[in-house]
Amino acid sequence: MKVTIVGAGNVGATCADVISYRGIASEVVLVDIKEGFAEGKAMDIMQCATTTVFNTQLSGTTGDYSKTAGSDVVVITSGIPRKPGMTREELIGINAGIVKSVADNVLTHSPNAIIVVVSNPMDTMTYLTLKATGLPKHRVIGMGGALDSSRFKYFLSKALDKPANDIQGMVIGGHGDTTMIPLTRLASYNGVPVSNFLSQAELDKVAADTMVGGATLTGLLGTSAWYAPGASVAYLVDSILNDQKRMIPCSVFLEGEYGQEDICMGVPCIIGKNGIEKIVDVQLNDAEKALFAKSADAVRNMNADLKSVL
């Protein structure tokens, strides 16, 4: 199985590293526009092979997409990262052109690939990729919900003082500081609703901390986070390549699901060898439906700026 990762920055390189040492794919190709950058990252990771014990073959290239030929999954992380005080929405003008060009290049050499979009603003970039390429909806996946949900479970584990791996929870809606929807009502600790252990005020704080989770790290680090985003991409790629059929919140094109049309947003999906294999309806209550509709309005406002690109 072959994976191409376009963008060898922090997120892309971390994703390549996790895929390699976990043996998720047999081959990984890193692509970047900066001369020698992807090659250097690939070499650095490959020099871990004997100490972390993996056999994945990892290589890098400066913009030579012919080396990506035959990829089963293509991950697009390219674009500029957020800087302190910058919202994901502000990135749209710059990153739209980059993502469209990358999608065209990778599909020339890997016409059957499933595309995983990471570039921000992620929902809008996923929508752009789908519309610009004409691919079927199951082959274009936005990663954000996997990351947001991992952050949600982290904050729940801190509030509960319990292991994060014993906690189930998901975040749906837009992948933005004001548009994501942590579903506190459905979160559980080993099958028991977390509301049995936490007050409403505590749950509200967990949700609020989750929504600004990325911005908090940007403020601390001076740039976007990369360990959790990179690992979240690898987690999604693993479910595709190994047909694990995990239920992962992903940004996917909606055609009436959750009451929305002609938009890419985060909803729970079954992820397997065909990409998006099923959209799962978790039966939102009225308050959650209202939040989802509000989130959709915000995402549509960003999508409107794509007219000059599509």
C-alpha cells in the first residue's frame, strides 16, 4: 500500500513518521516545493528504522509528482499554517489555489487515490477538492473531526481524571473555533454517560476548551500544532488502507444528511477501503440540530469565497 503526503512540514512529516513506525503502509512519499526539504525529512525518518523497528520505505521529492504514481491514499497538508491571532478562515484565499493545484497533480499520477484533506480551512478545502476534481464523494475526506474528537477526549479525561483511551466522544460540525460541536450528551466513560460524573458546568468547560484547542496550542507554540494532527491523519489513513471500518467524524459532502445540502462538514462516518463507506445518523436533539445548522451557515459563508477558484 502506498501513501503520498503533500507538504513535508510539521504535520506532514509527523504523519509520515507515525505511518512508518506503525507499519500502516509499505511505501510513503513526501512531496514539498522547498528544495531538498522532503528529501531531508524522509532521510531523517528512515534513519529511525533500526531503532524504532519498521520496514516502511519512505522517500521525498521536490515537486516531482511522477514519484507519487500508484498511491492508494493522498494526504494534502500543504498550505501556510496558522499564525497567532489568525483564524482558519483567513487562510482561504492563500490555500485554495495551493490545494487545487496539488489535487490536479496527484490525480494525474494516481487517478484512483482517496484524497484526505488537512489544509485549512479544512471544510472549505475539502469542498474545493471535491468540486474541482469531480471525484465521487466517498473519495474526498476532510480530516478535522478526528483531531477535534481526540482533543475532546483529552479534555474529558482531564476533567474525569480517567484514561483517555477509556473515553468515547465525538465532535461534529465545521472544523473551526466557533463552528465545531463537541457532543457532550453522547460522550461516555466505559459505556457510562460522562454526565453521571461531571456537572453541566464542567461539561460546558470541556466543550469550550475543545473548541479553542487548536488556537490554544497556536498561542503557546507560535504556530499550528503538529503531533496530534499528524497522528490523527495516520489514524484515518490506517482505517482506509486496512479496511478497519472505524467510525470517525470526518468532513464529507452532504446531500440531505443532517438536513444539509451541497456542503462538506464533519459528521460520523464509517471509514474503510473505499473511503467514506457510510454516514452515520446519531439522531441529534433539537439544540444540537440548531448548532449544526448554525455551523453550516458559517461554513457556507467561507465557501462563497471559492467562486474565483472553481
